[in-house]
Amino acid sequence: MAYIIEKFGNVWSTAVELPTLDGKQPRGIRGIEGSMIRLPGGRAYDWRGGEQAPIAPEEVTIEGTWVAASVAAMETKHAALLGLAGQRSKLWRSNGTNQHWRTARVLSIDAPVEAGFATWMAYTMRLELAAMPWQGTAQSPNAALDTSPKVVACANSGNARVTNPVVTVTAAGSTITVVRVRVVGVSDIQWSGSLAAGQSLVIDCGKRTVRRAGADAYAGFSLLAGHVVSDWLRIEPGVTAVQIYRTGGSAASTATVAYNEGWL
């Protein structure tokens, strides 16, 4: 079954249900920015080269009808939908079994009134979707750092690259002074500092923040010579072998890579 946009809100179970009866919804991907530069003499240069273009923000329009059991129920639903105007939250789609979400903002809600249809209303909603793929099943593979490097196998059963994983390293036994996260031939990032036993270092690759025990620790972050992409870390469709290195700490230290599978 195809995925249908059904709800808007932070959590699927409590999100506001959107009108889908007799609906019309977009399919596919829009807004990818071109990278071809026209040159004199009829030639051209693609500045992105062989690199896959990232998912761009896009505006979508969804149409659907809501039928209520009573006039009062229709007024309640109408008020709830109008209350979404301007909000930024998660837009949810479902195929009846699985749910995907994507950050979005409601730009407009149009619902013309037709005489004689007090419990029936057709809606047109415009939304602006964030520059990201649809987020599928949450994954959080983890491992004890009993060797250095330790490979954490990150599976992505979706069809889109994930660029916002969160890497958490927790020190045990003694202080960790260097944490390195590497995907061979792609990315190579490192943090240097003092991560005491029991403390966690959180590297958010989407927000591009580094925090130690909840405090900013970006000053210790660097990109190494083997880092050749614009993102800090990528989880590709399939399985990505993420290598975690540590200097210091004990074999009881741990690492977790948290992300959602990516879908187009």
C-alpha cells in the first residue's frame, strides 16, 4: 500500500488527523537544487560532480475532505485544523503498518464553505518540508569499545542517505582523551579533550554540536585528512561500517549511533 500523509504533530499517537477522504497528495521528490553552470562556448560545468545532491526543502499541497457526525463535531475539527497554521512539527505518513515523519511547517489552510454541507468540508493545505528525507524506523546500534577501532554496523533499510546520526561515547574505567569516528574513504571526525569515567560525549551530526556531560565541547572537535564529504557522518542505504576509536578508558566504555532510517 502506498504511503498516505495522515497526521501532523510531534507524536504519531496524539498527532492531529488530517483530511484524506477523496484526497489528492504529492508523490516523488521536488526541490533538488541543480549544480550545472553554463560556460562560454556552449560548455557546462557540474560543480557537484559525482556527489549525490542533498534533499532540499520543498513545498507540498495536500487536499482532502473531512466528514463529521454533527455540526458541533465539524466545528471542533475545523478549529483544530486551523490551529495548525504556522506550526512547525512532524508531518506523518503511513502505509497502514509503518509510519514515516518529516519536519514541516503549515503555511496555509484553505476550506471554502459550501451551502448545505454543514458536516462536510474540503481542505487544501500547503506545507513547507525541511531539507531531509522521511524518517523511518529508529535505530540505535551500540557496542562495547573493547577494541580500537570498534566497528558499529549501522543498518538503513530505507532508500535515502541519513546525515543526522547522533554518536554517543560513554567512558568507563578511566578518562578518554580522544574519540574518533570514521567511515573509510568517506568521513573521519575526531574529538580531543577529557571525558571522565561515567561521562558521555554526544556528537550530533545533524545539528553539528558536540557536548560533554551536557556542556558544549565543540572546541575539541576537528575534521581529519580522511574526511572528504560535507556531512559529518553518513549512514547509507544498506549497512555502513562506522569505526569508533578511543584513546584511554577501558573495554567497558561504550558507543551508540542513533538515527532513523531514511526514505524518499
